Amino acid sequence: MLIKILLKYILGYVRIAVEGYYIERFINICTTNKILIWNLKREKGVKLYLNIGIKDFYRAVKVAKKLKCRIKILKRKGVPFITNRYRKRKIFILSLIMIIFAISFSSNYIWNIEIQVEDNLQINSLKEDIKEAGLSTGMNKKRIDTEEISNKIRLNRSDISWIGIELKGTNAIVKVVKAKEAPEIIDETEYCNIVSTKDAVITKIIAQNGTSNVNVGDEVKTGQILISGTMEGKYTGIRYVHSLGEVEGIVKYTKSVQIPYEEKKMVKTGNKETKYGIKINNFQINFYKTLSKFEICDTIEENKKLKIFSNLYLPISVIKTTNEELEEITIEHTKEEAIEIGTKQLEEELVQEIGSNKNILRKRHKCTRRTKLY
């Protein structure tokens, strides 16, 4: 039955409405005469909707006339009707054929490179290394040796433990596993001292191996030996060891920043303009004037590649350019606000410099006002 319906679609069929008092007899006669009808729907007892093939339609009309039923064509469907509809649209059909040919031809090339790094870690300049190794958009897939490219990248980078390249459609998927940093191997038999890297006041010192040279409360300078790698015994004399211990101290950091009482700042007004363009491979077509109507603006450009399926990208990109208007305003700060802004800024710089795991015990602020001399 399904094959017959599919054949009717290829040959063409119509959706009709049959209205009369002898609908049941109409269905029985069609069935007896082997007239294929399907998708029947009855309405109000005297009206029937159904699908029927083009050739069977004329036979059904004769049956309906004998039973004094009225027939009305509602829809025409199938290949013959579609062909007839577009036979005068030669340019459309020609364009459609050219598009299909272009898509088929472009499917032999790579138009997108997708990089997947394990755990979403960041790897600097990886895109440049992939391009230098021989993988870039616009390349014929038959000329791409994925194993050779993977080996080149792995040899040039020590921060990658594994890399694999998979070609799917017009998409090249580069999967990367970042290498873990090898722990520093310390030879505990080697003689060494523990020295201070900062000027500090010692708050804690425990010498596990070696001799402590300073005490709690002592002020030490950069490069001063804190725990010496020498040990002297009554019977063993002086021994040279690998010093080991735990030392804590208070380090003083001094940083400064200028916060003006009157600050000029660029802020967004809320006005936007959006412009679009198309990029075909390396050729770009803009549908707008290059200059913005705003005097000062912040420009954000988005490049979205077109794709038919998940991995079938086209060499066509839609470029969306958004200009957000900016205006210059003057913000006046009080002395307390300037101190708060400066303190916050310096604390962030200090955390980046010494690490977030260090405790800041005390903070002192010194505010000086500078006057302009004309």
C-alpha cells in the first residue's frame, strides 16, 4: 500500500472533496473498481475528503456523476505539478542547479577548523602552529596528511602530550590533550642553603635539616642565609647537608597609583547600529557604508560561518558589525572615593604579584594631592 501511495506521489495526485447522500456507495464502488483512495476524512455525514491519483480521478468523477455527488479539487500534489509550476522559471532552476553543484564541489575542501582542548584549557598560539604545520581553510581534503601535521605540531610544542585531527565533511576537528608539567626533581643529597628572596621580618622558622642562622623577630635582607646547609657535631665535625625547613615572614610591599579627583571616562549611551556583510572565502561584500554615524563608538564584529549540517561548512561567512555609541563624561571623586578606588586597584595588582594564597596582614594608605603649576 505504501509503495502504491509513493508511486502516486511521483505520478501526481489530488486532494478532493466529495459531497452527496451516497458517499458510502461511492467508497464501495471505488474499492470494487480498484480505484486507490487514501487519507479519508468524513465531515457531517454528507462530505468526504480523500486523496486520489490523477488517472483514477477521471474514473472517480464518472462514479460521482452516477451517484449525483459533487467533486471539488482542493490541492494538487506530486512531481508533475511541481515541474509544471517551475517550468517557466528557468533562471530559478538554473540557479538551483548551480548552487547544488557549488555545494558538491566545495565539499571536497576544508572550510572550518575546530579546536577542542581537553578540559577547555587555553593553549597560546595553537592556531598559528596548526597553520604553519600545513592545515588551513581552503585546502583540498585529499592533500591533507593528518598524521604528518599532528607530528609537526607535537615536535614544535612541549606543552602538548597528544593531538589528533579528524576530517568530517568540510570541518577539520583538532583534538588536543595538554601536557602536565613535570615536577621539579630535587637532589636531597646535594649541599645547599635556604636564603631569603625578600626583605622581611621572620615570624616562624623550623630547621628540619641544617642550622638556623636567624631567629623569630629578626629582620633579614634579600639573599641572606636563613638555614645553612652545614651541621657541626661533637664527634662528626662539620657536615655539609641539603638544608630543609619551613620559614615564614612579614614582607612589606609599597605600591602607588594616581587617581584623579576629576576623571574623564567613556560610557555607552545605549544607541546602537548593526550592519551586515558577506565574506566568500577571502572576498568580502559589505551591505553598508564603512563609516559609522557615531563620532565615537565601540565596534564589535562577529563572523559566523554558514553550514548545512553539523560538519558541512560552506566557504561563506555572515559578518555582523555592531557599533555602540560612546560619549565622554567627567566623573568627580571625593578623597574617600579616590582612596577606595586606588586601594582596590593596588590590591588586585598585589594579588597577581604575590599570589592569592598569601595573607595581607595590614594596609596603610598615604594620600598626597598634586597641584598643577601653570
